[in-house]
Amino acid sequence: MNEFSERYDSDPVREFPVSDADAGPYALAEGPDGALWFTLVHRGAVARRDPDDGRVTVHPVGEGPTVIACGPDSALWFTEYRTHRIGRITPDGDYSSFAPLTPEGGPFGITAGPDGAMWFTLSAADRVGRITTDGEVTEYAAPGAFPSAVTAGPDGALWCTLNQGNALGRLTTDGHGTAYPLPTEGAAPVGIAAGPDGAVWFTEIGAGRIGRITMAGDITEHPLPDPTARPHAVTAGPDGALWFTEWGSGRVGRITVEGRITSYALSRTDSEPHGIAAHGGALWCALETGSLARIETPHEVPREEVPA
């Protein structure tokens, strides 16, 4: 039986404890086995939550596992921020890791690219890396300072947030980079995801906004009702909207492609929601205080939605 079996319910939000408060669930992704995989950033582990009985299995890895993503090789790939390596784990728990070319680079974001490889950011080195499924690494200069999250765009390129450059970066698969400065100073973008509308969406943790950029480079910013919400991660949901975590307010937000916003409260304002991912027809987010939260997608536009 899962030792973390207590559950917090507040329709449509349910929370499931998966670790002690010191382990730090940080990011999560659906695995090729249909289970939910997540990093325990302070424990040096990656964990699996069984989709049938909720049982949690913990696998030790390198220190500081941060962002995790499903790869094209039926394995999970993740960044190890403190050991400066890229980790890989199969659904049966076989773990290996690889060193980027640049030492002490601080790998953070990771995503499956359009070219059958994994792409990752080296935030402390202002570089973006590519690793094949057999471990061959290539690196390119990022088009700005402190590349953070990264996603594959609808245009066949990689897009990343340039947290300290206050911009978004676009990198072709042959390493050509372009920067798109943000209109708002101090926006400090972090999360990024391809949307269902042919654009890329991102969070502005410093400005309390959700942004959208077209493939032509046109940027729109949507202020959140709470300017201190500190939006962190963002993902496309199964309902055709974008979902994001509000690290500063202990909430999960939803924004439609038209810019209408809904916010869902978690059990605690200090629950520290970080990563978010679609899984099993719902949205799941990692709470650094030791739980995973599941949020049902709405069947119709909620009344509490407000224009951005």
C-alpha cells in the first residue's frame, strides 16, 4: 500500500501525497508506460506513480533532477541540475546519465525535438544542447542569457525562454539562434509550451503574465488577475486551453487561446506548484511540499473566467 495514501479533495482539484515535504516534487511527464513520472529535486530521485493503484516507486538518480520529458526511445529523459548531467531512465528503472560538453552548465529544461533527439538548456552557460538517444552531445550558443525551459515549436525549431535576457529564443536544429525581446521589462520568462493554435505560449514569472508568440514573432501578453502569482510552468491541456502553475499563490491557472483566464485553488497557498503536464485526460502538477495535484478539465466555460 502506498505510504502516502492520504488525499486532499476539492472538486475539481484532488491532491495526492507522494513524498515527504523535504523531497521536493518538481516536474512531471507521462511516460511511455502510461504512468506519471516526476522528479524529486531535493532527494536526487525520479519517481513513478502507477496509473491503476497510485503506488509510488522511487528510483535514485543524480543530484538535483529537475525537468523531465518523454523521449522518442520509450524512456524518460531529465536534467540533473546539480550534477550537471542529463539523465535517462527506462520504465523498468534502468538509469544512465551523460555529461554535456560544457562543464558546470546547469542543465534545466529538456524536451523531445523534431529530429529524434532530446534538446536541453544549459542555463548557467548560456547554451542549448542536443543529445541523441545513444548519448552523442552537440551544443550551440543560446541567443540570450540564462536559457530555461525549452519546447519544440510548430515550425520545426526549438523555442526557449531566456530568463535573464527578458526574451524568447528560437533555435533551428542546425543551431541558428534568434532572440525575441519581450515588451515588459523584468518579465523573467520561465515556462514554455507549444499551443494548439500554432503559437508558442510562455510564463512571465517576474511580471505575472502569460505570453503568446506567433511563428512570425508577434507577442501578446495577458496579465493575470493576481500580479504576484509568479506563473512558473505551462502546458497544453486536452481541452484546447493552456494550463499553468502559479508558484506565488498556490493555484493552477487555465487560459484559453482567446485569452480568458480561470484560476483553481490548491490546498495551501504555500504549496509551491512547479511543473504541470496532461495525463489521463486531466492536468497534473507537482507541488514541492510533497504532493501531486490533479485538476479536472472543465466541460464548459466556467462562470468565474475573466478576460485577460
